[in-house]
Amino acid sequence: MKAIRFAPTLLIAAAVLSGCTHPVAVTNLNNYKPSTLIPLEERLSIGIRATAPDLQGHRLTHAIRRDLAKYNADSIMTDSNATAPLDVIADIAVVPEYKGSGWNFWVDFPGFLIWAPAWHGYNYQANYDIDVRLTDAKTGELINTIYVPVRMKVKHADISRTWTTGAGIPTLGTAPLIGGLVTMNYDETVTPLVNQLADPTIADYVAQQIATKLHYYKSSPSDRIEKLEQLTTSGVITEEEYKTRRQAIINSL
């Protein structure tokens, strides 16, 4: 009988706690969705060298490498001692930064009165400063540089932070007042959620920027003829195709 008596109380508590959550959302992610897919005019072999202070930065760089395939590029992770035949070296540096918001205080207090954490969420910012340096793999000559500032506006709330708002009325507002001081700081548990949601889009966006800068880039005529010879030897193209494409390279000089 006691269990039955307490059942409504437990159901109400569960509803209150579940209602104090907001799924992760990046409200401006559409700003980083590539508008068009423009492949490279000439298929290039690109060696990617990653520079990042954390594991997530390296994961993002690997995702950029994979997405370059959409833009007519063969890309591999490499280092300064690489011996693979490459056309371009892309040095990619990713510096992440995550910030909280003073606005989160007001979401808790007096926001607890209208369940603000549930429908508004807490505000965070996830930033990537991405620098790309493109050089000719044969000569070391600089081709171009790219700076991609990523500024993501994040909303999220879960019970590990919102429980103080649920205790707002019983504590006469004291709990959400103190909780608001805490929620102004960044919540580290949000990072993997943002990475999972946003990194595929950001990686494709950076890959497009690289492809755009290299769109009209061509390796030297001798390198292009050498690649044709390799394709012929491996059976990818016929001898007749080799002669036609070789003559086209010579005629373009």
C-alpha cells in the first residue's frame, strides 16, 4: 500500500526531472554546410599533416581527409618523412576552444519559474580555429593558405545541471540561484555531443575550402605525364587513352 501511495509522487518527480533537459543543438550549423560540390579540375594526390593539441582535433583532420574524396582528391595522412608520390601537402592545424555564458545564470534564476532550462537550454560556444597551408609536394612552393574560423552556438541542458531548478520552489529559489553561478561555466560533457553532431558538417566544409583553393591548380606537365604512365602500367587506362591525354598535356603548353 505504501508503494502505491508513493507512486504518484515518484511519477511527478520523474516527469519534472525529465522535463528539465534540452537535447544538444547547434543553432547556426547551417552556416557551415557546403552549398555546392565542385570537384577538382585535375585529380590530385594530397598528403595531410595534422597539428592539433587534442585527440578531437586529429579526428577532425582525419574526417577532412576522408571528405576530400568527394572533390576528386586522393588523400592520405602523412608526415615529413613520407615517400609516397604526392602532388600537394596540406598542413592542417585545429585549435578548439569551448566557452560558457553569463546568460545561463538567468536561465536558472529566475528562469526556473518557467522551466527555462527545458525549452531554452543553456548557451555554450564551441570554436575551432582551423589553419590550412597548401604547398607543392615536389618543390615545397607555397600554393595557398586558408583560415577557417568556426563559431558554433550550442544549446544543451541535462539533469546533472538542471536539478537545482527542480529544487527551486522547495528551497525558495536558493538552489537555482547557486546553480546559476555554476551553469555560467562551460559543461565539459557537452564536447563529445557537439563533436558527434557537428564535426561531419565542419569537416566537409573545410574539405570544400581546400578543393576550392586547389580547383585550378595543376601539377607540372612532367608529373602529369608520369601519372599517366603509372595509370597505363597498372591497367587503369589503355595505351590509346594514354597517348590522347599525353598529347593534350603537350598541346596545353
